Amino acid sequence: MLCQFTVKNFRCFRDEATLDMQATSITENENTLITDIDGEKYLPLAVIYGPNGAGKSTVLSALYSLLIKIMRPVCALTCDNFECSDKSFCSNQSINIPIEPFAFDKVSKNLPTEYELFFRTDLKEYQYQISIKKSKIVNEALYHKKKLSSRYTNVFVREGKNIELRGSLKNYDTSALSDNLPLLSYLIITHSRNATIKDIFKWLESKIDFRNYGVPRTEAEVALDDNAKPLVLNMLKEMDIDIDDYRIVSGDNEDDGSIEVYTSHIVDGNRTELSLLEESNGTIKIFGLLPYLARSILNGTTLLIDELDAKLHPFLLEYIISLYNNPSINKNGAQLIFTSHDLTTMNSDCFRRDEVWYVAKNNQGAAKLYSLVEFARKDAKYDKQYIEGKYGACPYLKRIINWEVAG
């Protein structure tokens, strides 16, 4: 699971921004939390609100840019060397996000972008740090610890051209490492049989996934996981969407891997089949989204989605949130992190206070990420106070209402 992610000097985030998935000590909705074997508690959900252009999507883009930096060379060269039943990241990653520093002051433009990532596999907890300037690695470090231990052990440290490997990696050769390739990528490519490296790769490749609905999607992006189909059909039924079944067939051009999707409807006792493209835009989005949600729930993955609420009825959004909040459904510790403008779900029934995050910019154009738990009491009306601007990330709505009244 994802424990914590921090980024500094990336696009609109000049200063350090941290998205923390470790539960705070608040008492509401404790039954929804993910509890690991050592008793540590983590959040199944995180939602990020804020006005357009404030930096909500940039939080997700920052994490994606880090994973692309690590995984793109790995996916290109060595993915087939691993026994992976689900190559979600390598099969779905397509957009390269440049690592760009904060542009509105001269000092930041000449400093590296810094990342820190805490995550847990079935075996261990890892802490990974890397600083990147103009695609070159400035420094990099990896630490790990057993879940029942409080002490981290150093795996490697890289400072410029100086590299120190520890433990089972101590005698590995890194002489061929280039200055724009992360050491972690290099070790995955060259030493895939090492237990620590293989464990990390498994998490990076198949335990975290991204969906972005800010760009057009095609039928080819429908998940083809047969294990997820029963859950997908059950979700459609729970959402009262009258799709009884679906089938996927190869497209006319088999060489490009294209597919066609057909949905089945029963109306007045008669079964009718439609091409997915004949469905409404909302149904197309739901149908393309549910397989990824199902895979996340079944496999216990961390799923990040930009603009989850776009073209989605609030009741359907609330249903999706409930999947992750329900321990009887979310049995494997899946996490959903998404950006949203929807105010109908900004309440204590859907989220704990530490699951709600806001992004706002200051007068220098620098964004800040912060949690609702820092400001609101347990009984607060989150949506009302958000519209009133009490949390800083004002969505303009109050000003629009005032203009209409004044007119």
C-alpha cells in the first residue's frame, strides 16, 4: 500500500507537499481503516479538492512522473523477466510527464526536484528518496525495514557519482550506470533475482495504477481481467445500470491489439446487444472505469484517478467511495486516491477528515497541499465551510452566487 508521498519543486509545488495515507488519531469511521499486521493503520481513501488550476492534478502527476522515471526503462527492457500475472503499470503507462521545477522564481528553477516515497509490500516497508535536475540524478537513497521493526536499514545511497551499496547488494557492479538513470531502475534491470529488488518491482509494477479522465479514452483501455468480470457485473447491477453482460472481441486489425466491446441488455424479456460506443458518455466512462476499480479491490492495489467525478452522477461516486470504505468488500487493503469538484460527497459519511485534502495557491503562484483534519472539527459541515472559503481552497462558487444576487 501507499503510505506517504512527498514532492518538492515540481511544477506549481515550490515547497514541500506531502500526501499522507497513514491514519491520524481521530476516532471517526475507524472501522474503515486498513490495519496491517503490525497494527499500523492506513487510509483506504484520499480525495483532493481545489479550484481549477490550483494543482490538484499536479499531486497525482508528481507521483506518476516519479514512477515513469523509474519504470519506463525497466518496462522497455526487462518486464518479461519477471513472473507477473498483472503487468498493470507497464501495460498502461503511455504518457511521459516531464520533471519540471517551479518556474516563477530564479532560485527554484535551478534547484532539483525532490521526491520521497514510503510504501509497503507484503514483506517490508520501504523509504525511497531521489532528487532529479534536468533529467540527471543528483542523489538517491533506499531504506527498508520489517513491518514489526521500528528500525530502517540502508539498502543504497547515491550522491552524484558516489554509490554505496549495502547488504545483499554490496558486491554488485554499478560501473555502467548513467547519470540520468535511477540506481533503482538499474538494479531492477540488472539484478532482478535479488529478493529486495524483486519485491520492490512487484509493488511498483502491479500494486499502483493510474487513470486519467482529462484526456479521451478508447475501448482498447477496458481492462481484460476475467477474474474481475463477476465483480464488474455486480457493480453495474448495484448502480442500477441495465447492462446484463458484456463481451470483448478482437478488432478488425489484430496486429494492433484493438478490441471491440459489446454490452447486453434485457428489455421486456428480450436480449439486445449494443456496441459500447452506442452507450451514453456516462455509461462508457463507468464501463471503462469499473474493471480498474474491481481489479483494485480484488488485488489490493492503490488506484489514482484524476477527475473521478467528471460525467459521473453523485450517487455513483458515493457508491464507488463506499466500496473502499467497506471492510467486507475491501478485504485486501485497496486504496483509492482521486481529485474531485463534487461537493455532495464532501461529508463525514463518505470521508474521515484526514482523507480530505485541499490545494490552494498563494500570490507567488506556489501551491500548498493540506488536510482537512488540520482545520475542521468532527461535527463540521465540510461542504458549507469549503464554499465559504474557510479552508483556503476557495472554489469561486460563493463569489459567483454573490455576483448573481448583486445583479
